[in-house]
Amino acid sequence: MTRTLTACLLVLALTAPTFAQDTTKRKHLKAGLIGLDTSHVIAFTKVINAAKDPKKDGDLAYLTVVAGYPGGSPDVPASANRVEKFTEQLRGMGIEIVDSIPALLEKVDVVLLESVDGRPHLKQAIPVIKAGKPLFIDKPAAGSLADLIAIDQLATKHGVPWFTSSSLRFSPGIISFRGEHEKVGKVMGCNAWGPASLEPHHPDLFWYGIHGCEVLFTVMGTGCRTVTRVQTDHTEYVTGTWADGRVGTFRGLRSPNKNGYGAFVFGTKGMSQTGSYSGYGPLVAEIATFFQTHKPPVSNDESIELYAFMEAADVSKKAGGKPVHILDVIGAATRAAARAGVE
């Protein structure tokens, strides 16, 4: 490469505006909600549609929730008992309520799949993906690991970006421990805790344990190889062993937990407790940026491994607490997804 060409490239690199600087690259996006049976639809819409909120800048300023499809699951009280209430609240906030997902897709550019029940997520995601709409999927991402893998495979086939996450992941006091932290150094282990109430139609940890498990994976990252689960009447203890020898645990609490969510992180320089939960704002900001960039802030592979960790915990429970290999669980779920034949 000549000196002249090198100099030209350097000038271009220094003068080219970044994505954050060049607002002409942002598009004003209309967002739709699928599943109006969770308080998240109210909380997220308030953050996204805040007209005069000075915090609504950057990518959030280019996103507006305009429509919602109620959905709802009659066999899940947390859904059936709340869908009408939240639907009417959204209507009162000026959100158009439609009677089908196809009708929603005609009105929006991007979709937040919010149904509190993970089981219908695959069925609800299919038309969104086929319509080419970028998709955020709230927790639980699906009713089974096989369904989540089917979503990922279909999205890959159609070139549609998606991601899923609990709001805990992006709390600054939690995500700052990812990989390495100024207080603890390189992360060597993590003990996470949180509520783990059950819902009979979902694998045990999918329903509420997902929050604490997400904290664990936020801190530890991918690479978990085996999972062991021990359960009592009041708590359960899930241990993951990572490929590099690190160990992470999740303690799920059945009894009321006034301390919320958190973790102790162990590193090469010391140990520290993570910070507290920071609300929905950080997650909603990540969603807005994702809709602009189409770059998931959480890799789909990490999300699949996280749900495999939780499903492996169920397998270990049924096996009397024996260690279960995550890759075996992913393999079984992948075969199940193939048998389902989602096209």
C-alpha cells in the first residue's frame, strides 16, 4: 500500500461521521406490541413514547409505539386476568388496538413480542419474521428450548435480526462485571440469586428464575458445559461448570424475597456484590438501538445457551441431581425443532 493511499484512508477514517453522530442514518420507526398481558407493555410504552422526557434522546427519539395486538393465554391466570386491563390502559395512551398480528404488521416497522406466556412466542414470531420485521422477544423467550432454536433458525433463514433479554442484564451495576471489573479483576466465578416462582406450563426456571440466571450469564458469559440442580421446598440451587473451569451458581428462592436480585462476583483481584436493578430504561434504550442497527446487544448463541442452562436444570432435577451436559440438551432441542418442521 502506498503512502498516498494510506494517508487518504486515514483522512477518511478521521472525518467519516460515526453512526451516533450521523442522525440521517436513523429512521423514525413505528413499533408494534404483541401480547398485552404484561405490565412491561405499559412500562416500555411510557419510556418509548415520552414526548417531553429529556432522557428520550439518541435512538429512543426515533422510536414510537403505535399499535398493539392483545393476545392472551386463558390457561395462565397472570395473562387472562390482566390482558383486558393493560389493553385498555394502552388504548387510553393513544395506542391503536388491532385484532390480529397481520393487521399489526401492516402498521409497524419493528415488533416487541411481549406475551407473558412463552409458549405462543414461536407461533407469534413466525409471521413477524416472514414479514421481515426486526424483533425483540421479552422473557421467557419461548416455552421450550426447541421453540427458541426454531425461532433462531427461521430468523436466520429469512435474515431477520432478533434478540431477547431480561431487563436486569443492562443495569449498569450488573453488566459492568462482564468479563472483567475494576474491583474484582477477571471474573472467575459468580453466585447469583433471585425469586424463582413457578408456572406449570413452563420449565421451572423459565418463568421467574430467568432473571437471576440472566444475571449469572451476564457476568460469566458463554462456555457453560455442565449443569447440576438440587431442589428443596424453599429454594433450589443450580451449579454450572464452564469449559475453562470457572463455576457459576444460581439460587432460586420460592419464599418472598425482599432483597430482589443480585450476585456475588469472584475475580482475580477480589470479590464484590453487583449493583442493584436499574429499572426498564437501560433495556428499552438497547431495544431502540437494536432496531436502528439490527445488531443484537446479546448474541443469539448466548441466549440459546442461557435457556439450555435452565432446561438442563430440569433434566438434572429429573435425574436426581446428576450433572447434565448442555450440548446434549441443545442437541436434543435442535432435533425436536427439526421434527416440528417450522417453515
